[in-house]
Amino acid sequence: MRDDGTERRGFFRINDEIALSYRLLSAVKDEISDDAPSIEGDQLVSSLANELEGLREVSRVHFRQVEKESPEIARYFTFLEKKIDLIAHHVLTASNDLFTKNTQPVSISGSGLAFTINEKLDIGDLVELQFILKPSLVNIVTNSTVVSCQDQAGQFRVAVEYDRLSDEERDLLIRHVVRKQMNDIRELKT
């Protein structure tokens, strides 16, 4: 919610736990041009999980068809997918320091993120976020603008809006949010 009481969210928001790191880029958003590259880690490794997740979404339609026509082959494909996921998980966890950090609770959507930190940030500050969604291991690196920072007993609840999020990354993020919502609803029913 904005200070004037109006709602600005355009995407569903969920509470989740993710591996997250941030760094302050600038107190003034205009200091970084729109065409300046985002600072990223090993692009090949970080995009591996994103590519696998994208391919999984594309192949679901085909998988459902195979599942109808030949359940045995579908079970075999499921087994192969689990093996690929296991290898990818090992490669990603071995090559990314962010995995060694503890996850933290956040409020996340397709447009922004809220998280708790130990330092105060100013509204308008530009931060680089890197976060990994679990269990898919999708890795997102984006510049974001601080839209809120509230003191909560010595810690600060920071809300940011993404400035640089590709359509592909936003789609992966939205799919993660929808899947998490569906899983949470299923857990409530059981």
C-alpha cells in the first residue's frame, strides 16, 4: 500500500523462503543508466536452472500426451527428469555461494519483494538483488528500487520493486508464485 492508502500491487504476493543477497548500488536511481549491465555471477551456471525450468514448462504439454498414450514411457521420462534435476542441483549448489547462506522469509510477487535486513535503506535507493527460488533453483539477478523501509525493533523491513526483470524471468517468478499458492492450498486441505 502507498502512503495515500491506495494499493499498487499488480501481481499476486506470497510468503516464501528463498536464498537472498543484496547490495546497495546507488542512493540516487538516476546515477545508473538504463543500458548499464547488471552485475551478475557466473551467467552460465545461474541460467542453467532457469533454462531447465523453462524447458520443463514447454515439455509439459508433450508429456501429458505421452502419459495418455503410454504411461510406462511417461514414468521413464519422469525418472530421467529427476536425474537431470539432481545433477543440476549438485552443479548449482557447488558453484554458487548463495546456496550456502540460510534462506530467509520474504513476501514475493512478479513485481517486487519484501525482506528483512539489519541496515536502513532510503526510499529510492537502488539495490542489486540475487535470489534463488526453491525447489526449482531458478536464479534471478535484478536491479530494484527501494519503495519502503520500516523499522521493526532494530531490523528493517525493506520492500523493493524490480527495475530490470526480463519477461522470461518474470514468467518464471509468476509460475513459482502460482505453484507455491497451489501447494499451500493443497496443504491446508489435508
